[in-house]
Amino acid sequence: NAGVMQNPRHLVRRRGQEARLRCSPMKGHSHVYWYRQLPEEGLKFMVYLQKENIIDESGMPKERFSAEFPKEGPSILRIQQVVRGDSAAYFCASSSSGMEETQYFGPGTRLLVL
Amino acid sequence: TQLLEQSPQFLSIQEGENLTVYCNSSSVFSSLQWYRQEPGEGPVLLVTVVTGGEVKKLKRLTFQFGDARKDSSLHITAAQPGDTGLYLCAGAAGNTGKLIFGQGTTLQVKP
């Protein structure tokens, strides 16, 4: 049973470009969470999605960041016009249902903005 | 705002020693999860505790959830070099499903 998959594992972008991070949840999981880990900091919640719905985006920056989880295909975290401060590890987690269910994490995407 | 204070932040010990990592909050969590993270990888779940006062054992690791569900501890007996890594506690923030993470404890076990 494959775990949570994320790609790419590493992504380098120049300032002003767009970054697209993909996450495929574990088989049978319909709830996806995105977290960001800045250097020397803990993981911070960004957004919680179910299929075709954003449930909680209280941790998302107000501008340039968006997320989706379409009916078919992976969840996408999109960062437009990246800046150096966006450099971080972005982790996706999935669960079989929301609320108190255990979340399983993917290996992360390391984004470096030059 | 719910916060989790994790301590200590760094711990360097000799093989065979025991250690305890603490995770404290002024807020109540519906459940608390402990993860271990290796460099360049994602957090790997160790255990989930749900009931106040619950104690779970995983080989040499013992996890405890406080009676009031505001704090938790991880105790490792006879630490081994293979235990080296970043340990993270995370509380489930009630009705949203999102996890609130502690800052993490970096453990180094020297042979």
C-alpha cells in the first residue's frame, strides 16, 4: 500500500516564477493537509482540503498561494511569483477522514528560490 | 491561539542512557501524535494518544498523554544511536483536523 507521494522532491525557482507542488494521498484517503517547514522552525499548517473542497485555509498566506484537490488527480499547492522567503520544505499529509484521524505525511518538496 | 511547547530543543546523550521529551500546552487537544523526522524526509508517525491518562509503549519508547489532555511525554529507555533524529509532537486542533506542531526535539545518541 503506497504511502503519501509528493513530487517533485526538490524544486528550484527564480524569483517571480511559479511553483507547483503535487501530492497524491494514500489509497483510500480523501483528506489532504499541507504544511510548511521553514529552516530551523517547526511545521506550520497551511490548508486542509477534501475532494473539490477547501475546508480550512486559515494558515495560507493571503496572496500568491492557492491549493486545490480536484475530483481526479493529485492535490496541487501553487505559489505564484515566488520570493526568497518561500524557500522551505512543503509537506503534504493525508487521512481517511478529517477531525481526529491520524495524518500520514509524504516525503516533502524542498523549494529553493534563487 | 493553541501552542505546543516542546522541550528540550536539543539533547545529546550517550548510548544506554534514558531520556524524556516533554510537550506542554495550556490548551486541550482531542488527540496528540508523536512523529520522528529524519533529515530530508517527512515526519513518520510513532503513536497517537487519544484518552487522558493513556500510556502507550512501543518497544523502548513510552508515550503518555496527560489526564487533562494538555500535555504529553515521550520516554526512551536505553537509547541507541539509531534513535537519533528529530522528534515532533503534534496536537489535533479540535474541529478543524489541522495539527499544531511543537518546535521539535533534536536527539543525538552517541555510541
